[in-house]
Amino acid sequence: MNSINNKGFTLIELIGVIVVLVAIFLVAFPSLLGTTKQDEEKLYTSMVDDLCLAGETYIYSNIDDYPELSTPNSTIYLNISNLIKDGSVSKNKVNPKTKEKINNHFITFDVSSDNSLDCEYIDTSCLMTNDIDGDALLDIGDEVTCGTESFYVIPNDTTNHPSNTKISLLTKYNLNVGSNPYPDGTIGVQNENVVGYKNGMTTYGNMSFSDLNYWNDEDGNLKSEYGSSIPAFVYDENSKFYTFVENYESILKTMGVEDVYATLPSYEQLVLLGCKDGEYCNTTTEEWVYSTNYRLGSGHGDGVMNIDTTGYIANNHYSYSEYVDENYQIASGIRPVIIIAQNDYLKADTV
């Protein structure tokens, strides 16, 4: 009768098998890894090609919006959200390398001397779109676009804002909010038609700052939590502006601007831009500083500061923002400041 050998592998045999398997893995893994990276690179290249084609088609379909096409050596900045809105790019498209959604990233087109377009994909949600001195560094007055919103670089206020090593940006326009928003559906974000009182225009987006001068005590003196000198930065959750500014911050985060803090401009920042309480901004102040009529976050007594479209700063009563008088133009709205971190695409010079 034949006996059955039930003897298993010896320890030496098991070790030998493990050594062989490890050797095979070490030989095969780099090859597999290389294949994966090659596949990612191919997918990335294909994605960029598709974006550039869709972007170029979009630009020529909206040619009146892009005068840069007839200006050699200029650059066109196109946010991918525009391509998603017109249906040429899926809202679920991701960068094959980072696995992140590209919804609010950019593609840029450099216009050559023969008017051909050189396309580049840029994986950021905030990008400098107007470099005044061409030094590739952020300076006061340079323009930045985050998602579909536009901003001007302004001086930091390290006393009233959490802005150390960060960048302060003033919205290009007022927010479309309040009891009389501009009727085009862009509620909660910037709107070029929302400028406050200007040259007899119908006003949109005006609001009173608060129902009470909450920064004063019963004797009319500044409460200690708002500082010891005036004008003081008094904007906080007690202001009627607060909900709208917080909502704007949330909207920016949905646009991919994750590390962002929204607030109101301070009087100190306007001083650095050449303006002063009870006076007109000086002749060196850029017009974008007072292109809209808006409230600051600073004030004193029963007033909160307002800058109008003539460049005049006044400390007006906290409840007057909805009031319009042709001789005393104080109808004003919300023009936030956002504070964001520097990154590879946004490096500050002297801000």
C-alpha cells in the first residue's frame, strides 16, 4: 500500500519562495509605476488639448468680449467655469495628476504677432491678470482674478486684519445685495452695475451698516473691545453687512479659493492709498479706489466711514447707507476685502 507524504514546505523552502516573489515585485513595480505615470501624462496632455480647443472656440464665439485678439503680445485669461457653463467641459472633470476638480482653474492664451493663440493650462483658482509693471510680483493696483471674481491688490492692514505674509484684495465692484439688487440674477457676488450713487444713476445694492451704533457704550464712548483711539475698526457680526460678507466668503470657497478671509476695508488701508477723513483722495490715488460708493469697516461716534465716487471720505451716520441726496452722495454698498495666502502664482512685492 502506497503511503501519502503529508510533509509540508520546510522553512528554508518558504524563505526561498518569499525571496523569489520579492525579487519579481522589485523588478516589476518600477515598470508598473512607470506605466501609470505615462498613462497620467497622456491623460493630462489630452485634457489640456481639449481645454485649449474648447477655450479657443469659446473665445471666437464671444469675440466682442476679447479685444485682446487684435492686440499682439497680449494675454487672454479664461476661467474654466465659463466652459462648464456653456457645456463644452464637464463639471466633473479632474486633473489626472492631482485628482482635483478643475472647475475654477484657468487657461491662458498668449496672442502672437500673427494673432495665433498659444494656450496654457494653469492649475490655480486665483491668478494675477493685470501686472502693471510687468515684474511678475503683486504690487498695489495689480489685478487678480479668483474664480470669476476680480480684485485689486491693496496694502495689508496687520492691525485690523489677519494679513501677515498674506495678500489683501479689494473687490473690483460692490456686491449685488440689499433691498434693491441689480436685476440680472447675480445675487451675492460682484456686479459692475452696483456702484452706489454716481452721476445721477439709479442705485443698486445699498444697505445701512447697522441698526445701532453698537461700538459705543451708554455714554457714547468707544467700547474697549473696539480699541482706544478713533477712527476705530468697528465691523463685526453686529453689522448688517456681516451676513453678506460671510456669504461672499463661502461663495469664493466654492470657486476653489479655500484659504480666504472676507472683511471690509479699513480706514488705515485707505490712508495708505492716499485718502483721508473729511477730504478728497489726493491726485496720486488711482480711480479704482473710489470707482464705487462703499462703506469702510471703520468709524467713530455715531458714524461709519464712507467713500463716494468723487473720492471723498466722510464719517456718516450708521443707518444712512440707503439714503441718496444729490448734494450729499452717501448711498453706498458693500465692497469687501478678501485676504488670501501667497502661492506659486501670487507672490507679493511690497504689499
